Amino acid sequence: MSEHRDPSAPGRLRVTLRRSTIGRLAAHKACVTGLGLRRIGHSRVLLDTPEIRGMIRRVAYLLELEEV
């Protein structure tokens, strides 16, 4: 069975927390929490929207990103 996806629908991103948030700015901790990440190694699959991309950009030094 092939997967049919609407080309106008946003893609998906797998975001993984790779570094600790201890000692980071409160705004950066809030972005990590907003992405739904709780601990090092925790991954989430999120929609590829401008809002999510902005949060990822702010804390990119803590994350690993993969397009799904």
C-alpha cells in the first residue's frame, strides 16, 4: 500500500534532545518544553510549521533534527 499525502500539508520532523537544559536560559528551557521534550534522548515527531521551526532554531544547539 503506498502512502498518499497532500502536497500542501506540512511535513514531519523528528526532534531529539541531545544536550541538557541545566544552566540554560529560561526562554530556551521553555522552547524545549514547548517542543514536548523532557529528557536527554527523548524524541518527538512534530509537524513542520514555521512556529515549530522557530522554536527549533532557537535551541538548535541542544537538538538533533531529522526530516521524516
